Amino acid sequence: MDLAPNEEQQAILDAVESLLGQRAGAARAIELDRLGEADADLQAELDQSGFLDIALDDEMGFLEAVLVVEAISQAGGLVTAGASALVAPGVAGESLPGPVALMQAGDKGPVRYAAQARTLLVDAGDEAFRVEIEPGAFEVVTSNVMFPLGRAVGELPDGDSLGAGSGALLRNWWRVALAAEMVGAMQAALDVTVEFVTGRRQFGRAIGSFQAVQHRLATCAVLVEGSRWLVREAAFRGAPPEAAATAAGHAAAAAGRLFEETQQLTGAMGYTREHDLHVWSMRLQALRLELGGAGEHRRAAARARWLDGGSGA
Amino acid sequence: MEFSWLEADLTFRRELIDFLQRTLPEEWDEMAKDGPGGDAQATYSREFCAALAEHGWLTQHWPKEYGGKDATPWRHAIVGEEMWKVGEPRGAQYMNVNWVGPTIMKYGTEEQKALHLPLISSGNVLWCQGFSEPEAGSDLVALRTLALREGDHYVVNGSKIWTSYVNHADYCFLVARSDPESKRHQGITVLLLPMDLDGIEVREIPSVVGERYFHEVFFTDVRVPVSCRLGPENAGWDVVTYSLAYERVGAARYARAVLTLDALAEHARERGLLEDPTVLERLSEAREVCEMARLLTYRVIDLRAKDSSPTADTNVARVAGTMAERAVSELALAVFGTDALVYGNFGESYFRMAMTAGVATGTTEVNLNLVASRFLGLPRE
Ligand SMILES: Cc1cc2nc3c(=O)[nH]c(=O)nc-3n(C[C@H](O)[C@H](O)[C@H](O)COP(=O)(O)OP(=O)(O)OC[C@H]3O[C@@H](n4cnc5c(N)ncnc54)[C@H](O)[C@@H]3O)c2cc1C
């Protein structure tokens, strides 16, 4: 048991944060959103630098991949961090041509990054399928959630099965990926809100000095810390169904709380495109609904622990 | 960063669980129904802790020079978890080994160390914590109990309240004001006060939590030898701060909460509620919070294991611990319905013991204040 990054982990974090410091950030996210694009350059750069392959590295693993995904999300990077760095290695055992989108078979709803993705991983229940996306297979969906969304235009090809039982594997890693992305986005939303309430003065004092404000943000901090350690442990343990769904359920519920509180405490400014909050708060709305949202994660965790023979842990 | 236990620690946990199964008497559950302060449990703790001490497990985390084994905080945390899971058979003595002993090691005279540390590490002494007063709750430095120097004695007058375990205690870790003109953090002195001195009266305060849960202690002209003073006169606040820092890894309440949750799931199954998706979701939600509390407590233990000074991570963990207790309590009521109104019902017992989590050892609001200022760096004005 050691809950501080070791030297190698710290080195990876420093390296990815330095790259993200130059290439990601709120301003870039806002610009890309205006263009309706994902960040192809950043995706390529992260890929070439090996940050998206860390899970399969001999010296590294899924915990290190989670640390990287948290960091990318926190920096607002518009790349398929969780799907590329966690889900693809977790279910296919190899990295896949990115961007990588994730969807549930038959889902008619919008799918994050589908219109930009080269590879699609489909949860079809027992099996997962890998599909190469043809140009034009997905149309762009208009949205304010700060992720590019796409919807299938016609029938999608079946693709290649990843084997019996791969569906569950896909869902487990998908949950870990979602939780890790939510942790990064929640942290950033909290940070910009703390900054806002520290600088903003009303009634002659910083609004962040009012206890009613402080307690709400402090509670948010507890929930973010909890989500962070839950997902890290789940990844370290290889995404067992119960731990993965526990991390995702908790993060999704926390994300709802963070959305509400950070939007509330930043007043009218928080709704604008000139303030950075929306980059993360709006993404939280997308992340917390994916794969059925907190309710579905929670039912899955409970089934794994108390119904499916109880050996889900 | 990694989340695995050392093989030796896993083995130790198994041995400890075996020991508990062999050692706890058949009527243990009945004995434990009023918590560590109940009469049966307090009495039994002397026998139990002595047995634990014989195995070298009571104070293994203490330094070798004081009879410990220099075991890691993780090892001691395993003891805490397994003890809480079964209802804390160490009774009040968990306080001795967690913070009373270590504070005496730091501030005690040779004479005090020679007297108290062997008593504590042999498992047959009960302490209580005389901090809170009627006018000094969250704001501990508002304390008024006086300990005025008269020659080679302090004369103590005043009262302490909410003092757990005092009815069985041999000693009280008493915080008092030795300079009557002083304010706030100044003029405070700590006394290791023997409870058999003249002038001490203990009254139970009946409560809905359990029998013998709360007490008020009145001190009338109690003459305490100066040799009982721990640390310097009038500068006892440092001693108090040090002791509270050791208290930072509190009781492993989450460990019991998780077990309770599994038991509640079984009750839900028997009542045909486990098919209900809402029940499943709520079970899971409560488990998330318990797991969160466990990991955030581990974070504090990890910092302790690395000898870092206390950080606001402690307060984060405390808030999470209370959330866990509350979530499980709510579920206990949902599963048992009105049966949870009956004294001694499984759900009732749980919510009764859990209901004090947000107040005992520092309230949730005080912890949130500290998370806001020290963890988030929010402004005071
Ligand atoms: C089960 C149990 C066992 C205990 N055992 C012991 C013991 O052995 N020894 C001992 O010395 N004490 C003991 N206590 C006392 C405990 O430490 C106090 O109850 C606690 O510190 C709170 O003090 P109080 O009860 O006076 O509440 P108060 O301080 O009066 O607080 C009442 C409410 O006001 C809130 N509040 C207070 N200040 C602030 C603030 N600045 N900002 C926002 N909200 C605030 C509190 O959070 C709380 O919700 C025990 C208490 C319990 C419940």
C-alpha cells in the first residue's frame, strides 16, 4: 500500500502535464468546440509519445494509464483519452487506431467522438465488437456539452468480435475510463470555481469566505477525492466488475453534484463562453449519463456483489 | 502508488481474525450492544486487551524502547479495522494505544513513562478524555475548568461533559486552565489525573444512544500532585494538539459499515427486496461511500506512514466517514421499515450507534471548515 506516486509515475505525470500545458487548456477546448472538431493534433502527439499505450507497457499498467487519463481530462484535452488508453488495451489487449469511440449496440443516442473516430468499440451484451468506421457513417449532432457528438446514419457493420465475454470486459473498462475522465473534469471545475469565489467580492468580502459557500465546495472536494481513489484502486485491480461500477457510480453521482454547485456558485458568469467553467461542467453532463449513468452503474455494482454469486469483487 | 497489502500483513490479518474467533466469548454480541462504554464491554476489555498484549498486538506500532515492535501504521490500521468489525472489544483502550500512550512518550517525564506505558501496553488500564465542557464544545479553547497551583499540587475545580468511558476509567487525560487570567490557547495545562482522587463525581447523562454513553464529571477541590502534569505548565495546548494529531486516524467505522451493508443486503434478500432496482441502487450508493471512506482513511494512514505532519486530508477522511455511516443508517431504515423502531433490532442498533458520527471527535461542520480553509485554500474574509 503506497498512495503517493513513485518516481516513474511522477515522471510520467510531469511529462504528460508539460505536454498538456502547451497543447491543451480551456482556450483550445473552446476554439475546437467552435469548429466542431476533436483535437486530432493532440491525439496524435499523445499517441506518438506513448501516453496512450501505457497500460500495456511492461513497466507500467492500468493505474498509470488512469493517472494519464485524469490529467488529460483535467487539462480539457479533446481526445479519446479513456477509450484509447484504458478501454482499447483492456478489451482488445492492444492499442487501436484513434480516436476510439464507444457505444452500446442499438443505441440511437449521440455517441462522443463518433463522427471523428476511426475505431468503434461496440458493447453487444456478451460480446464486444471492433468496427472500423467508414467516413460518413456518423453525422454530427449539435450540442453544447463541449464534446463532439455523432449519431449513426444507417446500419453499422458488425465488425470483428473480440470474443465471448468481451462485452463485460468492455463495460468494466468503460466504467473505469468514464470515472477517470470525470475525476479530471470535476477537479478542473472545482479549481476554477475556487478561483472564482476567491476573487469575486460581494457585500465587501470574497464570496468564498461565506460559510454557506465554503461547506458546499468542501463537500464537493470530498466527493472528488473519493472518486479519484476509487477509480485508481479499480484500475490497479484490473477493473473487476464491482469495483469498476462502484467507481463509475460514485463519480457519476458526484459529477451531478459538481455540475450543480459549480454552476450555482459562479453566478451568471459561469454560464458564459468567456468563463472557463463550462468546458468542464458541461462535459460532466455528458460523462455522467454515458453507459446508463449512475443508476445503471449502481445496479451493476450491486448485482456483482450481492446477486451474481457474490464474487464480483 | 499501488494498492496491494504486503504478504506479511495479509497473514497477520488472518491470524488476528482467527484470534478473534477463538477469543471472543459466545455472549459477545450481547455484551457489545451498548458500545465500548457499556459496562460489560468495559470490564471485558481488560481481559481481552491483556490477551491481545500477550500476542504482542496491542501496541505493536509503538517504538521498541517502549515495548512496541515499531510496526507500521498499516499494521495498526489492520488491528483497528478488525476490532471495529466485531464491535471494538478493546473497549476504551483503543484510545490508550492510539494517542494517550504516544502523547506520554513525547511529553512525559521518565517517571510518568515508567508508570503509564507498561500499564497501557499490558492492556489493563482504562483512560478517558476530559476535553469537552458545557461551554467548550467545538470551540475547545473556551474551556474553563481550573487547575490552580498550590505548592506541589494543582487544585482542580470545574466540570467536563460527554466524557466517554469515565465511569470505568482509572485515569483521565484532563485539559484545564492553570492561569485563571489567561485566554484561549494560553494558560492551559494537561494533567494525567487518577480517577480515585477525592472530589470527583461522575453523573450519567441519560441519552437515546445507549446506556452509559454520556457523562458529566464534576471536580471539586481535587488535589492533584504536580507530578501528574504532562508537559509544561500553561503551555499545554501544544500537548493537546499533539494528542489530537494522533487521533487523526480515528476509529475504522467504515469497516463496520461495510460489513453491516452486507448483512443488510442479506436481510433485504430475505424480505424479497433485492429484486427491487431502487434497493440495489441504494445498496450500491452506500457501498460507494463506505469504500470512499476506506480509501480516504488509507490516504491519511499513508501520510502517517511517511511521517508527514498532519494535513487536511484528515478532515476530508472524517467527513467521508460520517457520510458512510449516514448512508448505511438510511439503508438500515429502508430495509427494516418500522421494525427498525424496536430497540435491539439490527437496523435500530446500527443507526443508534452511527447517529453520533457527525459530532463525536469533532463535528462535520468543523471538519468542513478546515477542508475549506486548508484543503481548498478558501479565504477567511
Ligand atoms: C458519542 C460522543 C462521544 C464523545 N466523547 C467525548 C469524550 O470522551 N471526551 C470529550 O472531551 N468529549 C467527548 N465528546 C464531545 C465532542 O467532542 C463534542 O460533542 C464535539 O466537539 C462538539 O461539541 P458540542 O457537542 O458542544 O457541539 P457545539 O460545538 O455546540 O456544536 C453544535 C452544532 O453547531 C455547529 N458548529 C459549531 N461551531 C461551528 C462553526 N464554527 N461553524 C459551523 N458550525 C459550527 C456544530 O458543527 C454542531 O453541528 C463526545 C461526543 C459524542 C457525541
